[in-house]
Amino acid sequence: MKAAVVAGSRQHRQRQVIGWVLFAVVVALIPFLIADTYSPTIFGNRYTVGLGNLSQAIALMVAILGLNIATGYSGQLSLGHSFFVGSGAYLSAVMVSEFHWSYLSTLGVVVPGLFLFGVIFGLPALRIQGLYLGLLTFAVAAVFPSIIRLENVANRTGGSNGLSIESDLEPPTWAPLDTVTEWLHAIPGVGSRVPDGLTGRQEEAVYKYFLLVIMAMVCFWLVRNILAGRVGRAFVAIRDNPLGAAASGVNLAAYKTLSFGISAAVGGVAGTMLAMHSGFVGPDEFGFSLAILLIVGLIVGGSGTLHGAVVGGLAIQYVPLWSSQTQTLPGTDVALEGPYGAAILGGLLIAITFALPGGAAHGFRRIKSRLMPVAPQPPGR
Amino acid sequence: MVLGALTWVLGVFDISLDKLSNGELWLAQVFRGLSDGATYASVALALVMIYKSTGFINFAQGSLALLGVYLVYVFSVEQGLPVALAVVCAMVASSAVAMFVERVFIRPFPPDHVLPLVIVTLGLLLIIDSAVGIVWGFRTRSLPSMFPSGAPIEWGIAQLTWRTIGNLGTVFAVVGLLYLLLSRTKVGLAFRAVSSNLESARLVGIRVGPTLGFGWALAAAIGTLGGALVVPDLLLEPSIMLRVLIFSLAAAALGGLDSMVGAVIGGLVVGLARNLLVTFLDLSELALATAVAVILVVLLVRPTGLFGSTRVERV
Amino acid sequence: MSAAYLEVAGLKAAYGDIQVLHGIDFSVDEGQIAVILGANGAGKTTTLRALCAMVSTEGSIKLAGEELAGQRTADIVRRGVAHVPQGRGTFPDLSVEENLMTGAFVRTDAKVRADVEQWYETFPVLGERRNQAAGSLSGGEQQMLAIARALMLRPSLLLLDEPSLGLAPMITRSLFEQLTAINAAAGTTMLVVEQNAALALGVADVAYVLEAGEVALSGPADELAADDNVRRAYLGY
Ligand SMILES: Nc1ncnc2c1ncn2[C@@H]1O[C@H](COP(=O)(O)OP(=O)(O)OP(=O)(O)O)[C@@H](O)[C@H]1O
Ligand SMILES: [Mg+2]
């Protein structure tokens, strides 16, 4: 075992900086590497990684991040987060396609609007707790698609047919996408994976990816800062010991509604990101299946951790995708067909609840602390 | 002025006075509401069984019922058994599945930690629903009813059909039998003791695990029966029980989550409310939303429902 | 050495990682009343729970020569071990009568009904309230119900965890009189945890003092009652 580095020491900070730089480089290069639908074949099945899928996973990470605030951090079982995500997606979609706003400017409406919405939603949550809240939010999630299909709003929302958003997200001319591509193409080894010029579609996909990554990073950064402070401590106190929190002067009502407000606002941003990504919103995409999927992502990744949201987003995007692409049982030619993805996610959910209650994030942390131990700062410094 | 306001309200909801004053239409919707309500009541009963004994809501209850209904389909349409017999066979089979599920997925968790258990039932929901999709596909099928078609009593468009009578009769019979089972038999006593105080139930020698397994089996059988009542009105396909689950949750919440009588009355009220609102307010898309509104209002105004007992929630 | 009826050796018990009993030995002869004394948190309740496999344990528990360790609670009850847990332990949603019936859950003989009536005679309050939900009884009435329920098993070993909790002093005294009477009549072996040390030592044959999960003192009840340390710590004179 390596010697532990002391937290906050120069060495530790150096290591953190190196870690972040590596992370940034990977995030920046990945889109070029997988722009032409990277799809490895394993045991006779072709699996797509696909830039589009990755972008969608990023949007889902933000959705889980939002759910994490109400459920993971402040402990209020919300099975209806899809409602906020869907509302955000539809708000953006309608504003972009009907009123010709840009996606980013719709955030100016989505964020405060959904925050307010979350606060209103949080008001009943003051009286309704635990399982009952789960019950209510579950029902609310199931009802979203039928609200979208309502006759009064169907002419705006597109009703059952969904809404194709007419907007072109083209990279600005100054973006050096081609230069980077050529440059990467020249690197031996990796270079062969990179096309030596991007088609228009690929350029758009890469550009969208970067937009989504930046939005996601801003969300994660903001949420991290909120949670690191007073507010975050209050949330955790509400989750772990509501009576104690109230006794020590935490205003339960205010913080509970606040957590729903922030949770919904972040969920709304995730909705905008999903709409941006696919250029289409349909009622059933935001039904209760999404709500459950987000819970799966939360638990599998690790409830109450930020890394968990990242892992969870990747999991709920790729597990169903790859299992639907597994058309023969690996190594054999037994044909598989049907919605295995959901079954596998369900199995994963149960397995994680059973074996790794902290989720994947907890598991990673344990492994990391083995490989690269960090000792807490000694007291008195 | 009052009259003005009234006309305005009617106008907003597109309510025609013709409809409102049509007695036959009222009666027709009442019958239909009772018939639907009976089916919600059965699934709500199943939810209440689990809630009473374990203190959590089994979100996979609808999925177990879904599986049961597909088994009814297999036994009746594919194997050619008479429908009533097929329903009984499916009830037995789905009980067996539920006992297995309880043994493997539920019992390993400490029974007093509710949250992980709720998460596990969500996982079960995903697994069972997709298993049904994998085995039977997404093609819609029609399922015969246990009861003859036709209506013995008719007033114009209002028909009291055999099916309505059968659904109601079945639910009341189930409640009666359940009551006898729980209050007059030893296994019923064990079940209620476990629901009331888990630790003391252990101390008097009740085998808690099998008793809870029995509760799951019973709940699954009742849920399957409920599904077999509801599906003939609709078409059988893998997502059918979700809506039923929502209405049943509303019914159970209205009745008080731990009251069997409450579940039945809740089911009937939700069924009636749904049919009357949909017809007279023209809210066909909002049928589900009415259920949610019921849940919300009940939980806000009277969290213990109409008949529930106050009980400290174990979360 | 003739084997005692209940023979406990090297009993350890833990809640998760927290070790509470660190290997205790004690024994109770058939037909005797034993009392366990000790400060709050000494591990008295845990000892009784360990006998019924309600916590994870190590060590040996022999009842009439048969090993109980490793068996499940339900099977231990079938051996005739009844337990009145600390606090109430009644079934609040069940009626008084149903509570008594659960006490006889593992019995298969035909005298259950008669026993119910007998306990109604012993505790007339219970008879008056037979159809009332147990949760609506007063604390003391519930304590009587819990004891009657345990006796419905016709136990060979009765474990009582602070039976006097919440009872008026008068009632406590008559309860202990009844317990000695039952002990004399049916020969029921009893293991009693009690805070009212004077009363308990008065009726008990042997006594054990637990301190921090270990047996600190043991011996015949009258000897312990005369012990200076015990007097100062538990009898208060
Ligand atoms: N469920 C539990 N989980 C963890 N620790 C426990 C649990 N129950 C008891 N303990 C601990 O075990 C120790 C002994 O508890 P126990 O209940 O046996 O004490 P006791 O002697 O019966 O005390 P009292 O006189 O207060 O009833 C205590 O330190 C207590 O904190
Ligand atoms: Mg104690």
C-alpha cells in the first residue's frame, strides 16, 4: 500500500490538478474519437457508443443530479422527477419552435419557472412524507403524458405526435473543429480512429456535445457549491435527522421547499438539454418510465453523491441500449429479443440495493482510497 | 349573478345542461363507475394487504397482476380452460410467483427498513413488466370475461350488465372471505400479529418470513383476480396495469392504505368519480389526473384516508 | 455436577459491530426463580434477547440439556420459552383476547380456551376489555396483558424483562406474588430482569449482577441481598 498523502498538502493538490486536466483532455477529445459512430463488435454483437448517445447520457446525468438534490441529499422520496424534466423539455421546445428563441435563452424561463414549480410541488411535501410522497410523485409522473395530450394545449405541444423542434444548432464559424480534427488525425495510433474531416452532421453533433458538456459542468459546479455550504448541510440534516435539524434551528419547511425548487430547476435544465439533443419531444418520453429510470440511475450511481449522477446517467443510457443490441447470447448464437434492457436495469437496481447500498460511487471511492490513500489533515494546522 | 357564474363555469368545462339533466346517462355512468371501481378495489386490496403487513407500498403489485392476467390468457385462450377455472389457476400460479419473489428479493432485507424495500419493488416492476414483454410480446390480445355478456336490467342507455354485477359481487365476496380468513383462522391471526408488532410476533413463535410470504401470495392472488375483472373491458397488452395501478393507489390512499374496507370503498369512489367526471366534464384525457388529484387531496387533508388508522410511519 | 435446567456458558452478543455481552455464564435450576440485576445499559435486555435468538450470539445455551444456540426464535418458543419483552410488546391492533390467543400460537392442545378464561379471572381488567384493542389499554393493563400472553404458552421457562415497569407499587407487589404462586403451582422456571431489586431479591432463589456485559456477582438471592456492594448499588441503603 502506498503512503497516504495528506489532504490539502501540495502533493495532494498537484494530484487533484493532474486528475482534472486529464479529465478535461478526455472529455475534449472523446467526441472526435467517436464522431463516426464508434461501434465495437464483442462476441458477435455490435455495440454502438455513439456521440449522440453520449450526449443524451450527459443530459440524463443532469436529470439525476436534480433528483439527487431532493431525494439523495434531502431524503424526500421523489418518484416523479420526470415531470420536471418533461416540463423543462416542453417549455424549451415550444419556445424554440414557436417563438424562435434560442435554446440557451429559454433557460432564462425554464430555470426560474421550474424553480417556482418545484417550490409549489414542495409545498404538499411539507405535509406528505416518505412513502406517501413517493406514492404521490409516482402518480404525478404517470400523469404527465396525458397533460401534454390535453386538447387545450395539444396545438402547442403537438399532442400524441410530439413536437419536432425547428432550429439549427450549427457550430459558429470560429469553432476550430476542423483544425482539431486534422490535428488529431495526424497523431499516429489514435489518429486512424479520427476522420480527417467532419461531415456537416458530425460537426453539429460535436458542437451539441460541447454545448451539453458545458451546461452539465455548470450545473454540477453550481450544485456542488450549493451543497458544500449552509444549504447543503441543512439538506443532509433534514435527511438524516429531521427532528434534530428542526431542534437546532434549521427551518425545515423553507429548506424542504428549497430543495424541491433547486431539484426541479436542475431537472428543467436537463429537459432543455434533452430537447436540444434530440430536436424532438414526445409525451411518452417523459412518462413514468423516465421517472423510474432516473431512480435507477440515482441508486445505481450512488444516492447523495455527485459522481453517482455521472455513473447513473451513463448506466441508464447505455445499459438498455447495449442490451437491445445484444442480439445473440454472448459467445453463442442463441437469439435474444425483447426489452431486456429494463429487466437488466431492474436486476441492477436490486443487486446494488442489496450488495452495494452506497451505489457505484461508493464502490469507486473505496477502491480509490485503497490505491491512492489520502489521510485527513492532522488537527491543529 | 349566481346564475351568471354558473353559466360561466359550465361554459369553461363545456358542460351541457342537456347532459346534466339526463338521468339515464347518470345511471349508466354510475353502473360503469361501480364496475371499474370494483376492479380498482381488488388491486387496492392487494396493496393494502402488503402495506398492512410490511409498512411499504409494493409498486410491483400491478406487475404481478399483469403477469397473472397473462396467465389467465394462457390458461383460457391457449389451453382452452373455462375462464373461471383459468382465473383460479392463474391466481394459484401468481401466488407461487409472488412467494418466490418475496423469498428471494424481499426477505433478505431487514423488514423494518422500508426505503430499500420500496426501491426493490421498483426493480421488480421493471423486471416483471419486461419479462412479460419478452415472453408474450407487445401485440394486443383480447381476454374473455368470466361473466356472461348482456344485461339483465336496462333503462334506456343505462344497463346493469352481468359484468358489473359480477365485478361487484366478486369484490364483496373477496372482502368477505378475506375478513373470515384474517379473523377466524390461525394463519390470519399470525398475519395480523406480524402486521401489528413484528418483534412480538417473533417472540410468540410465529414464523415471520413464511407469514409475510403468505401475505404476498394472497395479495398476488387478489391482484390477479382484479386484473381478470378489469382486462376484458380493455385489451391485454404489457402496459395495461400501470393505469390500473395508479387508480388503485388512489383508491387505497383514499381508503386509508391499511384498511380493507377502505380499499373497497375507495375503489368504488374512484371508479365513480372517474366515470362521472370524464362524462360530464369532458375530461377523457384527465381521467388519470383525477386519480392523482384524489391522492393529493387525501394526503393533504386527511393522510390516514377515510378509514385508516393513525400509525407512525416507518420510514 | 448436576446440570441445571438453563445452563448458559460463554454467551456473547452483538448488535452489528457493537459487542454488548462479553461471554457470560449463568445457570438456573428447574423450578427456580433467578433475577438479573444491573445498571442501565449493562446488557440485561440483551441477555434475554440472546436466549431467544433475537440478536446474533455466540456461546452455548442449554435448556434441559438441549442446545438452543443456533436455533431460530420460533423453534425456541416451541421448546417452551416465553418472553415478556421490555416495554409492552403487545399487539396494539389486536383485541385483548386475540393477544392472548397469539400467546398460545404454538400450542396444539385443546385447553387454550380454558386458559384464556383462567387469565381473565386472574386479571379481571383483561376480561372486561376482552374485545377492546390492546393499544387502547393503559400502560399497566398492557403489562398485565403481556404477562398473561406469555403464560398462555404454558412455558417451561419464562423470561420477564422489567415486569414492574409502569405498574403502581401495589400492583407490582401483587404481580410478584402471583408470579411466585405460578412458580409454585406450575413449577415454571423464571428468569427476571428487574429494577426493583429489593422486591426481586425477595422472591428469587438466585441472582446475577451484570456490569458492562459481564457477570460481576452471583449467588443465592438472600446472600446477595446481604452483600454490601449490592446493597449500596441496587438496594439503596
Ligand atoms: N438495537 C441495538 N443496537 C445497538 N446497540 C444496542 C441495541 N440495543 C441495545 N444496545 C446497546 O447494548 C447495550 C446493552 O443494552 P441493554 O438493552 O441490554 O441494556 P439493559 O441492561 O437492558 O438496560 P436497561 O436497564 O436500560 O433496560 C447498551 O449499551 C445499548 O446501547
Ligand atoms: Mg433493558
